[in-house]
Amino acid sequence: MYQISLNNDGTILENNAPVKGEVLMFLGYRVELEKDYTLRGLFRMFENYALLAKLNVFLADCLQRYRACPADQCVSSGLEYLQFYKTVEMIGFPGEPRLEIYNTLCGVCDSDTHEIKSFHLENLLDMPLKLGNLKHIVFGDKVDVFEFETMFSLFEFIDGIIWELSFQGIPKECAI
């Protein structure tokens, strides 16, 4: 599979060379993140490649909130890093079984995951962002969750993170 690297300065690299011009052809490519990649790097990528900012209906609101944030030190003392992972869940047994596949962005602290919807963007932008594994849950059994190495396409990465950020709407007075 073809692969690209995302740098924290917002550049996309293919074969160690910055991508210029048309970026849509890279949406299906496997994503690798620079060592110190943060959520801010994703928003810088939207500024460098404006066409990508049209991929998700919630992206305009997220960009507006991003631009209102401080230029640095946007971290949460309650989290060590952010993790983006994939879940495959078999549900509905007995009855009509079905398979759901979805991506999640969560905060991690002491190996515990935390939903990010109660955190504001200004507390997440400069947190390290890592790609996680695929979690396989069989018929709701969250005790025996299987984990596998997986890959993420650029489209999954963008769409999944923006989807999670779209749920942030808690007033600052109620934030953790």
C-alpha cells in the first residue's frame, strides 16, 4: 500500500518529498505520523492544503475554533497523549447480528482512555497524537477485547478526528 507521512508543520510527505498541488489522490494512502506529531499539525495541514478542509461538513467549525486558540501551550494536565484508533465490533446477538467499524480519538492517561468531548480544543492542540491499534469487540464483551496492528488512510484520519472534535460543545465553565 502507498504511504505518506504527516509532519507537525502541516506538510504531507511522499517519498520524503513535500506534496505540492493536488492532494486528493493521497486520501487512500496509509498515514504515518512524524515522531512529535500533535493535533495542531492536522490543522496546519488544512491551512497548507485548503482542499482537504472541504472533506467534512464539521471542519469549518473546527477550523474556526482552532484559529481562536492560543499559538502554543494548548495542553491538558489530565492527559498524557491523544490516541486515534479503530474498532470493529460485532453486535446484535442473539437477534440480528451486525458489524460496526468506527474510528475514535481519545485521551490517554495512565493507560486509561478518556473521551475528549469534555475537553476544549485549546487543551488538546499541542498534545502528542499517536496512532493506535484496531480493537475487536465480539458481541459486546468489552472484557476480552482483541487488539491488532492496523493502518489508517488519510481520509479515515481526517474524517475520524474531525467527527470526534465535532462533539465538543460543552461551555468552558463546565469543562474538566
